[in-house]
Amino acid sequence: MVLDVNAATVSASAATESAISAGVAATTAAAAAALTGVLPMGADLDSAAFAAALNAAGATYVGTAADHLAGRGEFAGSQGIAAATYTATDVVNNAALAL
């Protein structure tokens, strides 16, 4: 089996993943206060319970987004390592063929 990988394309994909992650992280950070800082509309128990539910939902979203960003970061890092590995393997193989 022949495996032909374009390391530059894999590197570009890693950079794209990193850029997308940075954008999502910035958006999530900007929205975190609004998502987790809901205040009750009134002094009644229903308003307090509803605000608590909204804050819990917001915190869940922020936590899920953080997990997603961690996964994307790991994927981008793996792509970067793969691109470097393919490049190094090509160098070694071409040197061996030159002998």
C-alpha cells in the first residue's frame, strides 16, 4: 500500500483547526458572563428558580464548549505532529533511496 500525504495540506488543516478553536474560545468567553450571570426578575421563588436553571444551563454550555475546544486543540496538535512526521519520514526515505 502506498501512502502519499501532503504534509503542507495537513499543516494547513492544523492551522485552520487552531484558528477555528480560537474564534470559538473568544465567542464563548465573551458570552460566558451572560450565560452564567442571570439574575432573578423578581424576589419570588419562581424567579430565583428560573434564574438558577438558566445559570445551570449556561454553565453546562460553557463546560461543553471547553471540552469541545480541548478536543479540537488536541486534534490540531495531532495534525501538526503528523505533518512533521510525514516530512521527516520523506527525508529519511529519500536519503535511503539516494544511497
